Amino acid sequence: MSKNAWLQKPPEPPLDYVVLPSMPFGGIVLRSIPGRYEMETAAPFEWVGPDITVRIPKHYVFDGASIPRPFWRVVGSPWGPYRDAAAVHDYLYSHGDKAYPEVTRKQADKYFRQIMLEVGIGKTLAAIMYRAVRVGGWRGWNRARNASDRRR
């Protein structure tokens, strides 16, 4: 790997329609968006937690786990095995203020960790990913809340 390889354009996301199997959801169906490093849900899905059921509609667009490129070698790409947790987490961050107003940022982050453990992510990686969203997630949380306020 060259010294500046992490600066290069990221690889394209997976093929057009793919079923990505997962334990709690039975299989998330995602579709890549040509020319963008994002995916959209091609079918609705839900996650049932201990005190909440999160329902994500068809056509929800998200960017996987927000992992800075230099850390991909350590924890993997944004579309790694934690994509299910990232989908729920991103949805709670971006739409939670309307769909789930009772969910705090800390709760959304805990759900992220819980889903990672449910789908078989090891405790160490789940803890690293959880700490990362606790440290850096406030930007996305505030950005989503500010955008929501402007839409009202």
C-alpha cells in the first residue's frame, strides 16, 4: 500500500441489489447508488430492541459506518459486518427527532453497540466502535437536529 493510498477515492459499494444477511433482521436488502458512496434500503426492515422497535423505511439512504479511511485497516470499511448497526444508528441520528423523539444520542449509541454484539461483532471491536461514536458522533447528531429545525 502506498504512503498516500488512504487519500484515493474509496472503492465502490457492493453491487446493485444485494441481500446482506444479518442475525436480528434476517437480511437487509440494500441497493447501491451509482456515483455515490452510499446505499439505500430496497425494502423496509426493523430492529426490535429491549425497549424500542426501530422501523426503517424502504429508500432510506445512509453511508454505512462513518469510519475515517485511515482506520479502515484497523476496524474495516464502512460496509463491514456492523452495517446493520450502522443503519439503525444512522436512522436514529437522522430521523430520530421525529420518529423516535424519546431516544437520546447516548441511547442511539448504546443500541449501535447492542446490535453489533447481536450480529456477532466481538466485544473489543464493538467497544472501539461505541467509543468512536461517543467521541465523534455529536457532529452528526447536531447536524441532523439543525437540519430538522430548518425544515420546520
